Amino acid sequence: MSSSKSKPTFRNVPPPEGAKPASPYARFIPREELGSFETWNPGTFGGQGNAPPQSGVFKTPPPEPEKPPIPDIGVQLKAARQSGYQDGYRDGLAALEQFKQSFAAQMAAQIGLLTNSYGQELDALQQDMARALAVSATHLARQIVRTELQSRPELVAVVAQEALDTLLMSARQITVRVHPDDHPLVAQGAADVLAERGARLLSDHTIARGGCLVESDIGVIDASIAERWKRAVASLGCEEPWEASE
């Protein structure tokens, strides 16, 4: 006789009267109340747990901030040296340019002073040379005039005529004074002019030879050698008297 184990049977027990049929979900949970969740994947079991977790399952901690690299002292020292060299080079060029400008201005000022001083000394030297030349010329002229008076004493008559011609025609009471040695020379050489002007010819020892003094009612004309010499040398910028010794 074969025996067989009977399978257990289950009987549905009806719910009490008035009760609502049971729901497969006891309560609906809103999304806001859920925490971390993930969609179930069959591959998560059976040795396939190396699958990357889906987004939103676990919060990845924020990465730690990277620490700044330790500065290289050698690099910083080299950069500092290079910067110092460039700054020093730039400052050196600026100082050199300023020195060049200052030196150029100083040299220009010194050269200007030297040129001015040289010009003044040159002008003074030229004046001294001109004065020396004028003095030499007056000495030579004095010798020539004296020699001319000695060799040609009759020239005193020409001097007397020129003095009378200088006198105004309205002059009256005219007197011509000459040295006694020149009296006959003037009386002969200037007789016509003396007669025309109605002048008297007088001898005067105070008058040097070669000159004369003309007097009238309107003025006096000094035509002596010393006075004519004074006017001549004054035009040359000298003050050499006629009676000066050689």
C-alpha cells in the first residue's frame, strides 16, 4: 500500500463583516519622507556587488581641499635675484642718464664761462694792442711833425690862413698872434688873407713855433701846435701830449 503525504491546505478566512478588504500597501509614503533609496537591481546579488551605486544612493563626501605645494626656496631665491638684478640695472641706467645730463649741463656752463672769459681777455688784449699801436703811431707822427716844422717853417702861413677861414665873416677886431720867428713867414705867406679880413699880425713869445692864436670880438681860435696835436691824438683814442718826452 503506498502511502503519500498530503499537502497542507490553506483556507481563506473571510474578513469580518464591515471590514475593508486588505490592501497590499498598508501606507503610502510620500517622496519627501523618504531618505536614501535606490532602484533594486537583480545584479546586486550573487557576487555582482561591484556595480557602481546609482546616483542618490549614498552621498559622496566632498573632496578635501588640496594642500598648496611647498614653495621651492631655490626657485624663489633665483626669482628674487633676477628681480633684484633687473631693478638694479634699471635704476643704474636711470642714474647714469641723470649723471650724463648733469655732467653735460655742468660742462656746458664751464665752457660758457671759459668762452666768456676768453672773449673778455681777447677784447682787453685787442684794446691794449690798439692802444699800444695808437701810442706808437702818435710818437711817430710827433717826430714827423717836428721834422716837418723844422724843414718847412713856412707852413705856419698855411695854419694862419686856415684859422682865419674858420672864423666867421662877421668877426671884427681880429688879431693873429704868432711866434716872433714865424712873424715874417706869416706876414709874407698870408698877407692877402690878413688884408682881406682886416686882421693885425702880432709877435708873441708864448706861442710855440708852427702855430698861431686868432682873437676876435666873437671868439678865439687856438691853432697852436699843442692844441691841434691834442685833437688829432684824441681821434685815435690817445692822450699823448705834444711836449711829452720820447
